[in-house]
Amino acid sequence: MLTSRANVRSPRTLEEALAARANHPDGVILAGGTDLMVQIEAGQLNPSHVIDLSGVGVLRGIQPRDGYTWIGALTTYTQLIHAPHLATEAPSLVEAARTCGALQIQNRGTLGGNIGNASPAGDTLPVLLSLDAVVELASARRGLRLVPAERFFVGYRALAMKPDEIITGVRIPQRHPGDLTGFRKVGTRAAQAISKVVMAARLRFTADGIQQARIAFGSVAPTPVRCPHVERALEGGPLRPGAWAHLSEDIAPIDDVRSSARYRMQVATNVLRAWLESLG
């Protein structure tokens, strides 16, 4: 539970939320609360100010727009899972949402919260990198700001956002007819477990072969990462399943309490290799 000294702000509009953030840049943002409340209960956080965004309705929803799909920061995993538009435009994001905990977590947890928590094991984060997503930020003073997801995660639980900003949504570019996507997660269980390795991929096929490749991993570095050596090995011709051999040039996992670096490297390699070989 929140400490008795925490000052909770509950804005009803985006303008009120941005004003509260400007006045309390050291406060914490409460979206679904599935990560934040655990951190508070564990004594990892003892905030003096909490900004509860649950009443800001404009931060919810999935909207097709000109050239991209907008997903509000407060959109829950359950809403992602059951969105017909995303089933065709971003199926890998739907797959990732299905792995985000039990039903209760999916009903409360939000896409914006998963981004803001900035865990290297966040299931949706590699997907956003693979889809060339853009994170939408807002502040009372500067207004709207857009940051590519690839440049948004700058260190362990560190984000490229200002203290007075709020994550308002995500923009996912319109799917190309030749796009093929994939998502794989390895954990203690298929869901309801912190990822040991998570992979998201997108290949753009044209008449000349693979025009563009995006391969991203989570839980193998302090941030979710793309794999440029693997991507370059895939681009510019027909599918080359052996491109997985370049993965060691892109990631260097470390040991932690959940898995060894050697285990993660082997699993990541196996996951990528199996996915590529399944395509051709």
C-alpha cells in the first residue's frame, strides 16, 4: 500500500496530469500499478508524490491514423489482445501481451507502464523496437515530443525523457504488405514469469528478397537491444537462415540471479535460429 505520507494526485484530464507532473517532477506515475505497487510493497520505492493517471481517459485506446496506429499509454494488455486492428497490424505485440502475466495482470497492466518501468525483461519492449515504434511524450511546457523506441531506452531502467514529461502513447508505423513478424519468449513458464530471453522480429519481403530486417532481444542486456549484424546479414536478398551466427556480435548477456550469461546466449541463439529456419 502507499505510505501515509504519499500525496496522491488524481487528474481527470491530460492538462491536469501535465500540470501535476510539472509541479512534482520527482513524483512517480501510477498507470495500472502492477509494477509500481510491487516496488512500493517491497520497500524499493517510498514516493512522496504519486500521480494516478487512471482517470485520464484520453490516454486509452487504439486508433488507426494516417500512416500509423496510435496506442494510448493506459491501454491494457487485455485491450491489446482483443483488438482486431492489432491482430493484422501488429500481431507480435498481441503475442507479447498474451505473455504478460496472469489474467488479473493483463486486465490492469498497461503498455505505457511496461515502457515506463523500463525493465530489460519487459515483454513488449523488443516488439516496439522491431516495429520501429515511436514513443509519444508530453509536457506542460514543451508540448508533444516523439522519440523512436530504439533511442528511448538509454540504460538500465533509464529512459530518454525529461522529469516533467509523461508517456502519452505509442505510434506503430503502418504494416507493409510484405512484413512478417515473430515473437518468442523463454521463461520459467510461457507466461506469468519474468522473461529469461525474449525475441521480437520483423522481416520485410519484396520481389527482390528481404528489404528490411529488424531483430530485437530483451533480457540479454541492460536495455532491450536491436541486432544490427544479424539484420545486415539478412537484408538484400533471399532469406539466409544462417544469419543467426552473427548474434554473438550483437549481444553479450551477463550472469544474474535468474540465469547465467552462457545459458542466455545459448537460448537466444537457439530461439533466433529456430525462428529463421522455420521460415525457409
